[in-house]
Amino acid sequence: MVNGRDFTGKVVLVTGSSSGIGEGIVKLFSALGANVVVTGRKADQVKRVAQEVQDLSPKKLKPLAVVADVTKNGDLNNLLNQTIKTFGKLDVLVNNAGVGMFSHIKDPNFMKVFDTLIRVNLRAYLKLTHLAVPYLEATNGSIVSISSIVALVPMKLGTAYSISKAGADIMTKTLALELGPRIRVNAINPGMTQTNFDASGNSGADPALVQKIVTEMFGRVPLQKVGQPLDVANGVAFLASNDAQYITGANLVIDGGILYNSGGIL
């Protein structure tokens, strides 16, 4: 039986892969034999992860390291151009770079928060996908976008964030229809995951209230533990693999069971 998780010879681009969930994803793909692209906004983090990624590669394959801001069209064009110039193709695109910010509809800066979330969590996904489609068609490739369980159930202070992630979900479904049979398109909906992700961000939300919500969420996780980046990475690798060759337009929830114990999240 063929090992579906062998990505030898494949090229995988993971946005936001210099930290958090993206770092876990790009490291797993490297360990599974892929040529990978490490990218993020901070050069020092990109350099660190690139070295660690190469150490994990069975053949010590050197990753492509690109500093990029996904909200800038020029950076996205350069990111994809450098990928094709270096590796000659693209097999898997993982839309992961994101920002999380809580904000109440009555907050004075709510629309500023909303615009930021849409720009990072949705427009950047769509723009890079738009650029990558011709290359993914050539390889019968796969797209996996990182969404969230808050795209599926409501959460206090999460209106803007939930809209951005729900947009990524419907993008996944419509693109699955448009891009089949050449490209499969799926999404991961993580729950609470251990990262350096600061959900209060610059949103102006009360940090104490945000912490209260996070604590209450944890209390509702049936498995009583916070997910790790590797938990999400394993899901991404599955959806990008031949083991998932008949799966497209799907949402894979990786949340320790909180979706069904949310009471309409908090």
C-alpha cells in the first residue's frame, strides 16, 4: 500500500509559517519529504524556522525563505514568483497567515478591526489563490485554508473575526466547484490551539474579558486540553495527501470536541 503521507518531490507553500500553526504545518511537510516555502513578516523568525525546517527534512532539503506581508499585492506576487523560480512548480498551497481580534459592535474602532480582519484573513487568501491556480492546475494540486470553529458557531466579541473566517469557508466550497477536477480545495476549522496568537490584538477589547472568554471556552473542551499546532498540521497533511483524493469542499474540524459543547460559543 502506498504511503499517502509521503510528500517527496512535492512543493508546499504555507503562508504565515514563521510562527504558530503555520510553523507546525511547514515543519511537518518538511519532515514528510516536501520542498517547502517558509514565509512571514519578520525576517528573524523566517530565518529561524527555515533552519529548523531543513534540519527536519529527511534529505536536508533547503527551504525557500521569503519575508512577505500577505496584505501587500507586491509581496504576494513576489512570494509566488520566487516559489516557481526556485522549485519550478507548486503542489500544495496552505492559506494560513491570519490575525485574531475581538471587538464589540459598539466599539468605536469596530470597523477598523473588521477591515483588518477581512484584509488578512480573507482577501489575502483569495488573492494568493488567484495567483496560484494556474500552477496548481498543472500539478493537480491541493489548497487547504485555515479557518476556525467560530465560522460555524457564534462567539461574543467575534462578529468581525467570525465573518472573516466564514468567508474563508464559503470560498473553500465555491472554489471546490470551480476548480474541480484539477484542484481539490478544503479547509481546517481549528478550535483552541496553543500559539502566541493574541486575540485582543490592537482591537481595543478588554483583555480581562477576552481572557474570561478563553477560559470559559477551555472549560467546554471535552478532551480538556488545548490543541497543538501539530494537531492542525496533521489535518492539513491528510487533506493535501492522496489519502484524501476524493475529498473536496470539506471542512475538517479539529477542536477537541468543543463545537458540540459550545452552547453557541459563549
